[in-house]
Amino acid sequence: MRSFSALALTILSTAAAWGQAAAPSVPAGFRGEFLNEVAFVGKRLTDLANAMPAEKYSWRPAAGVRSVGEVYVHVATGNAFLPSFTGAKIPDGYSRDMEKTLTDKAKVIDAMSKSFDHLKSFAMSMSDADLEKKVKIFGGLEVTQRELMVIILNHMHEHLGQSIAYARMNSVTPPWSEGGEAPKPAKS
């Protein structure tokens, strides 16, 4: 019974953290859910980026694959550029070549953090009616703004998973994981 109570408490505290993470003025409905999820995955990405040693930011699992730092910058530029399909302004300082030019750990984390703020402003600047408006993305594919927001969340989660795998391959345990150590890299 004690383990069930502990599990229930963990679930409730996690749910409360998700709700508190975005801000007290979070709108109800989908935009609020989006903001809560941006806060949740944004914190995970930021915590993991902070846990990775700076010398590992150039590590990549194979040639031609994004490095640790490039993945974080890719998330940041995605967050900066994807809302522009709705007409949102791209924040100053973001460019399409950032994945190759931004390599300093502190600057990478700063760019990622600012991109989460940009997503929050983007969601807060729209109305619920805007969610149903159609926009064209990537070669003319037409989606609602709501679907674009789902694409943004999927993108962030995809690269969180990739970043967790990169961390574990480099013996870094995600800070939120309980118990156990990261597996040691296989010796060739």
C-alpha cells in the first residue's frame, strides 16, 4: 500500500509541476496545454543540456549525424522558425546556419531557453479562434495553427529522446532519472 501511495503522490506532484511550469496566467484549453508542455519538455531539455559536459557538445554517434550541441541548436531554431509560418516574427539572433556556428555550451543553452520563451509568447499572442486558421508549411502543406503547434511539440519531444540517448551513450544520467547509473559506453 505504501508504494501505491508513493506512486500516487509522485503522479500528483508531477502533474502539479506541469501545471505550474508555464505560468499562473496560462489560458484554458489547447493553448494552455501547449504552454504547459513547452515548459515541461523545455525544462527537461535545459536540464539535460546543463548536465552534458561542454567537451561533449561536439560528440556525435557517427559521421554526418548531428552532434550533441547541434541537436540543442536544432531545437532552438525549430522553435524560432516554425511559428513564422503563422506570420510570427523570427526572434533576433536566430539563423539557419546556427547549428554549425553556435558551439559554446552557455550560448547554446541561452538560445534554447530564449526559443522556449518565444514559443510561450507565440501561444499567448493568439486567440483560440486562431487555432483553426490554416497556414501553409513545408512546400505548401496546409495545416491548422493547432496542428502546427502539435508539430512543434512533437519536434521537441523527438529531440529530447535523441538527447537522452546521446547523454546515456556518454555516461550522463538525465537529472530527473531516479536510481541507476547510465550504462558505460561499449569499448571497441
